[in-house]
Amino acid sequence: MRIGIDFDNTLAGYDRVFSDAAMARGYIAATGTLSKFDVRERVRALDDGEEKWKALQGEVYGKRMQDATMMPGADGFLRTCKLRGVDVVVVSHKTEHGHHDPDQVNLRAAARRWMKDKGFFDADVFGLAESDVHFESTRPEKVKRIAQLGCTHFIDDLVEVFDEPAFPDNVVRILYDPAGSAPHGGAFERHTDWKDIERAIFGS
Ligand SMILES: [Mg+2]
């Protein structure tokens, strides 16, 4: 068994970061934490909304990366994998730099630093090796990597990954959909939280 996991919005959560960044720019009123989806809807509705949204994403995945939070239950899942001796690999579609980030932060290095801080590479926390983390520049390259690594399962928050023509047939497709907002149907299991994913893979 080798479980592949997406990074952004599957392991790392950005709701609070998006809310904070949007408030700091005066795009939304200071009303507490909204979901990333709600922030996007509000920002896109502003004048030049699409440009503002792109700039905000550049800031969140770059300069503000270290403020991202672990998705609830993801830590328990990773610990269970370690306890059971199950291989975990992270495969993420992430460019080196953001197109709309004036600071040109290295996004991959920022994500690795975040993982390091959370204990991903500590033998007594989640116990991954740095070499278990793969960043790819395009979605087709990501899917190729999933096949090449021989993943038995892949967990992702984006249906589009499973819909890639080259997504390997023999990999169990698990959609992590905490908002329950993904379209229904399709050849994948869907779960709204990590506990359910853990149960689905390992039993209770
Ligand atoms: Mg993702």
C-alpha cells in the first residue's frame, strides 16, 4: 500500500489565511474567518475582482504560507499511516513561483518549510522523507508522477485530477471535499473529513 496525498487544500488549509489577507487589503470586512470559497466569491465580485483574486492567491501561497493550518484530522491520518508502516507520498501541482506574486517567493521551498515545521520529516512525528514530497509544474505531470510512484490510493480535493486522461486506472480515487461542494457522481469516493478517509482505507 502506498498512499499519495495532494498538498494544497488537502493537507494544508488556507481559510484563515485567505480571510486575513483579504481583510488586510480591505477586500472584505473584518468579520472573522470565511472559507476560501466565500473569500473568492466576495473578492471576485469587486471591481477588477479577477485580478484582485489572483494577487491574493499569490500572497497566500507565497508570503503567508507559514500561516496555513493543517486540515483537521490530517495529522491523525498521517500518524495512523506511520503506525501501520504505510508508505505516504505527497504529490502536488505547484509551480516554483507564483505568476501574480510580486515578491516571487519560492512556493515549493515555502511549502517544504511548512511541512518541516509541522513535523512531516521528524522520525517521531509523521516520519516522511524529504524525497517523499514531489512538486510538479502541470497537472498531467502530477498524474504521471502518481503512476510512476505506484500509488495504490490518491487523496485530492480536486475532481479535475481524477479526470485527467492519464490518471492510472488501478489507483483508488478519494476526493477530500470538506465543503461538500464538489459535483456528485464520478468515479471516486468522496469524503468530507479525514476521519472518514481513515475509516474508508483502514476500517474502524
Ligand atoms: Mg489541492
